[in-house]
Amino acid sequence: MAGELAFAAPRAEEMTEVAVGLGSSVVTGLAEGVVIKMAPALGALQPVLTWGTLLGVPLIGVAGALFTRGMIGDAFQGVANAGAGILGYSLPALIAPYMPTEKKAGEGARGGGVKQLPAGPEFAAQRAQAQARAGMEF
């Protein structure tokens, strides 16, 4: 057991493993970032493309890493690592709209108790009064 933990100069195999894993992680991160950034432009396909990419990339990486050896396995491990990192980074923002929120008494759907005035010239006097009460000067 004492020989399991040792500090020494890395061999060529270890350096290659790290370089291939890091390279595939960078490429995966770039590709996944582009796909997720362009997904809102596709309209109805956005949720399918976003969730499919965020869940599919780590799964493909894990499957490839488990069933291949050598540099290909190292590359798949980098894909799995990058995909899992992006999933962990993106998950809070993606599930936030589905989380229940507590509303205080008197709060509407938007804005905490703030009355929103509609646009138009007929409400200009009311908007001016509201701005004057808020202390805004022009």
C-alpha cells in the first residue's frame, strides 16, 4: 500500500493521457457551448436540443470511456468530464423556472406590490405623478 502513493516525474503515457483528455474536453466544451447558445434560435426545438445535448454528451462520453481503451478511451473520458461540468454549471439556471416560489401577501406575478401602468398618452399624467413620488427628476 505504501507504493500506491508516489510522487515522480510523469511518464509519456501519463502526459499523453492528460493531453488527450484535456484536448477533448476543450473541443467538447466549445461544441456544446455553441449548440446550447444557438438552441433558442430554433424555437420549439430549443428544449429538446438543450436537454438532449446536456444529458447526451456526458452519457456518450461515459459509455465510450468504459468500453474503449488507450487514447480513444482517454478522449471519451475528456468528453464525459466536459459534459458533466457543463451540465453541472447549467442545471441551476435550467430548473429555476420550474421551482416553486413563495409569494408574500399583496405581491403580484411580477414585481413586489408595484403597480404597473400601461403605455400610452392617456396614462402620461399618472406616470408623471408616480415618477414625482419616487423622487425622479428630469
